[in-house]
Amino acid sequence: GMAMGPMALGDLVGLELFWKQRQAAGDMNKQTKTYYGPYELTDWLCEKGRFGLKTPDPSIKANGRGVFIHQGRDKYVDPEVVAKMEEIRKAKGITARKVSDEEICERMFFSMINEGFKILEEGYVARSSDIDIVYIYGYGFPPSKGGPMFYAENYVGFQKILERLKVYDAQAKERFTKNKAYLPIDYFEPSKLLQACAAKQGTKVFPGQTLIDVVLKDFHKSSPGPGPFSKL
């Protein structure tokens, strides 16, 4: 698994980072490839001055307070956060349900892999291993799995990722079209390059090659992206 989860990472980096960027932009619903909603919970924390590890709360002997209450090396989810989550659920008309570990992993990692495919597709990175190296050394992706793109090709399979993304994309679109309390998202929308790789799954490649890079070369011949590496 990853060294830490996204909520713990948010507390470490500072929850106010993208909150302040959206304030500066004058659009608190703004979404980019770097940050996206839902924002209700983290905005509430930032309005209360609880940015994570950088904001201690002496009243409860916490050396940091955000999603978690941090006390020394220990941390636990703030009970006020749990209560606020329930308040937000009611306001948005959400019925809580059990979510399996498998679904959590698919939603987090398959969307990440999908964005990797989109970056390759657009020509902003030369090869799939470049993404893998960044995630292993920059974000703590488990080295034993080789990085997100290697993991997609050698552990999960493109067809399964594509199939699950279609399910999550349909669910997401149904939510934000029927319930205006949801912001629109597109990170589950399958990449065209992923679809091309899924169609070629099982094709043999030479040692040292990846099927992603082989398909990418042909993909750019017919569909060059805006990035510099699509022209190579």
C-alpha cells in the first residue's frame, strides 16, 4: 500500500493550500487537474483554521488539527469531522453505504492510472515509465508494483480497468446531473489511449518494451496531442 492515505497527506501538506488558491481565483467551486471537489468538509475545516499538522490546538493537547487530531506520533479522526460529514450527507441527500476495500482501491488507483493515460495521450510525457518513476520516488507508490502504469499493464489488465472506469464514470455522471449539490468530474471518463491498449491486450511485445508505449507510438501517428512528446 501507499505510505499514507490522501486525508493524512492533506493534513501533512496543509488543507488550506488549494482553499486559498480558489479564494484567490474568486471561484470556490473551481476544479483543475491538481485539485477538485467535493470541498464542503475541507472548506469548513479551513474556515475554522484547522489546516492539519501546521495548526496545533492546545485546548485538546493536539500538535496539529485537521481531518485528524494529531498528538505526538498518534492521530485519530476528529469526532467533529465525523459529525460534519453526517451533516454534509444530509444536506446533499446522500445515503451512507458500506464501501469495500476493493472499490476504494479501484476508485483511487484506476482514476490515477486513467489520468496517466491521458497525460501520455496528450504528449506531455514521453513514455509510461516516466510516470512510474515519478510516482515511486515522488509520491511513495509501492516499488514492488513498479509504478501505476506498470501495475496497470502487468497486475490488473487494461480491460478490467476500462470496464470498472465505465461503471464509476456512469455513476458519477448520474450523480452530478441529477443532484446539483455535486460538482461535475471527468477523471473516471476513460482515456482513448487506455481504450486502444485494452483492444490490444495480450499482444506480445519485445523484452524491454511495454504494450502501452507500443500502442502510444501508433496512437500519436493518427491522433497527435498538444504536448511536445506527441510529435516525436
